[in-house]
Amino acid sequence: MDRFRSRGHRRPVRTVVLTGSSGALGRRVGAALAASGHHVVGLDHAVPRRPVPGVDHRTIDLAADALGPSFAGADVLVHLASVLSGTRDDSDAPADVDLARRVLAAAGGAGVDHVVLVSSASVYGAWPDNPVPLTEDAPIRPNPGFAFAESRARIETLAAEHRHRHAHSTVAVLRPTTAVAEGQGSWMARVLDEAEPVQPGDGDPPVQFLHFDDLSAAVALAACRPLDGPYNVAPDGWLAPDAHRALAGTPRIRLPERLVGAWVGARWRLRLAAAPPEALALTMHPWVVANDRLRAEGWEPTWTNEEAYVAGHPAGPWATLSPKRRQELALATAGAALVGLGVAAGFAVRRLQRR
């Protein structure tokens, strides 16, 4: 955390370059910054169908186009753009590192004073010996092979290098937990939703769910203050396993870790899964985070874990079934899962043999 030690930079913000401005989070952040009186330059691959009032939306390919003109005169960079927003797996996650490198280089060349990057609480990794909750002082140790978390850790390294090269600058790195909203969800939320029905091994950790409204408020605060260093972003507390299961309303099938890993691995190779088997650690070990540092800066969550989860997960047909019927269907689903495991594994083996 020493690499992010505060330098007391607090000069007023005037012009903010916002990448990923057309996304669910970008629209919220753009609206908040514009409402605060800032000039917001929104950069994305397409202008949203309903432009955000007060945001100067510009179409640009951040991975290929010249970025200098868009950064001219900017005071702050808020980098939200990610190639993962439209994908079903994390195979493109390394491209986000190159994207962040280009954007940070453009900000440095333009003399931008302050940078806000959105990372992920998954950079801490999900490990059996993790404290509950994790603070910003905890080591960064993403689970090996989980490209999403590994790429976020690499982006944080780029942020630290940027701060070191530009003595005048400050860099806020936000580490949100799983973010959700009505009809919308982060890539991490899709991963966990897919993993929910099957529980590997004996692990059953606490979980957190952050509403996009609270995440956007944290991003806007980090841009306007501006904040400096790493900040966890999460509601107060977390959902205990029993509370999470009750809210989900769907049966959990508990299978040996080896079988679940083989099943998810086969589906991953067939590009049917949202994440590789390495992501299963997130459903087995704790990685919930504390929000004290961000709260000390004036941020307050307005949604609880329970409220955010319900908002991002509309009640399904399971909620209308009796407990007995749920149990019957759970047993049937468990059998189907085992059959599916064999079928998926067979397809994967034949496909690899053909290659």
C-alpha cells in the first residue's frame, strides 16, 4: 500500500475523460459527474441510444485510435472501459491490460493530474486462509489461472508505475465486490450466477453484492475528491451462506470438487461456461472485503447486500414451489448434472482428439 501513499492532492476537477461511458456503470458515473458541474468527455465504441445529459459522448476505438486529442485539457481520467462487457468468458481479459496501458499513456502525455481505475476485489484471491473481511493492506494474490483477476492485478501494477513516473499525479484504484443492478450485472456476477447451482467440495463462504448505484457513487467520489490509493467498494457486512441460499431460492447440488472441476473444465473448453474452472475458488473460499477506508472519505452504501442481490436477481419459478417439490427437483437435477458431466467430458475429449 506504500506505493499509493497519499500526497494530499485536492485541486478542483474541471474536465473528466470517462472511458466506457455508454455502459451501465459509465452512464451512471457520467450523470453523477455532469450533475456536479464537471465537463465530462465520454469515450466509447458507440454513442448510447439515450445520451446522458451533460456528457460529451464521442465514438472512439480505445484499442486502435489516437487518444491524444480526446485527452487534451483533461484534469481527470476515469477508466471504466473493458472488453469483457460483451463476452461470456474471461479469455479476452489480457486485452484489458493493453487497453489500460494505452489509456494511461495518453493520460500521462496530456498531463492529466488524477486517474481513477476500477479493478476488482477478486485480486485478493479466494483462499482458505483469507481474513474475513479483507482490508486494503491484504496482499494481492489472485487465484492462478483466473485471467480476470490476474489481469486486474496487472492493471493495478500499471497504475502504480504510472503514479511513479508522474510525480504530480494521484491514482485511485477501486476494488468492488460483485456488482449488480436491475436487469444488469457485471461479468463477475454472471460467473457466480452460473456457479451457484453446483457447490464444489465442502466450501460455503460468505458473499457480497454491490449495487451499481453505490459503485457509481464511489467512482464519482474518487474522481471529485480526488482519492488516492486502493479502496475496497462493498456494502456493510456480507451475506452468510444460509442467507444467500434463502435469497437464491434454488437448490444447491453439492458434488466433489474434482467432479465439478472436470464438468466446468469441459464446458469451458467447449465455450459453454462463463469462466474457467479456476473461478470455482470464488465459490469455495472467502474473499469478502471491508469498506472502512472508503467510508472514511465520505462514501456510504445505500443498498444492503440483500437488497442488491434481490435487485439483480428477479425471483424465478423456484420461489413459487413448495419445499418438498424443490427437494424432488433438486435430486432430479443432481442426477442430470452427473449425466451432463459425463456427456460434456465425452464431447470435450472427442473434440480435443480431433484437434
